[in-house]
Amino acid sequence: MASDKLQSVNDDNFESVIASDTPCLVDFWAPWCGPCKAIGPVVEALADEYEGKLTVVKMNVDDNPATPGKFSIRAIPTLILFKSGEKVDQITGAVGKPQLVELIEKGL
């Protein structure tokens, strides 16, 4: 994982994490994924910038197949923004910080 600061979620605790009133950005990734590693520092920086307003978590798709399947994730990295347990929007691929900020702002 790119950061010790970012919480990992799994198939067992995923629903409880995204059900919070605080918007939650989930980074679906895998250790072997180059683009996932490329956006890791950006995701980490956004977690710091939006601390208190946004929860940012990571889910390893290799270790947790049920949740990515539920959301039809076919490519990684995929980042999905949830608010009160509902999917707000998602973005796939190693995108830049402006695109991630735009995604996050939709849920705030």
C-alpha cells in the first residue's frame, strides 16, 4: 500500500465504511498495478487535504473480489465516491489531481 495513513477496507467492513455521513472515496487497486502506484501519492495527498471532510480508503481487488464485482469494476485503478452509502460517481485510470478533485467536490 502506498501509505500507512490510508485505511484499508475489505469485503467484510466495506458497507459500514461507506455508510458514514462523511463522503468516502474508495481507491480500488492492486499491488501489481503500475497506474495504481502512479496515482497513489495523489490519492494520499487528497486524503490529507480533505481530512475531516472526506474519508479515503483503499481496497486491494486481489484480496477482496466480492466488492469490486458488485460495482462491476473491470479495470484499475478505479476510484468511487460514496455519500451515505450511495455511489455518487466514479473515475477509472491514472487520472490527474484536477479530475480527482472534481470527483470529490461532487460529494461535498
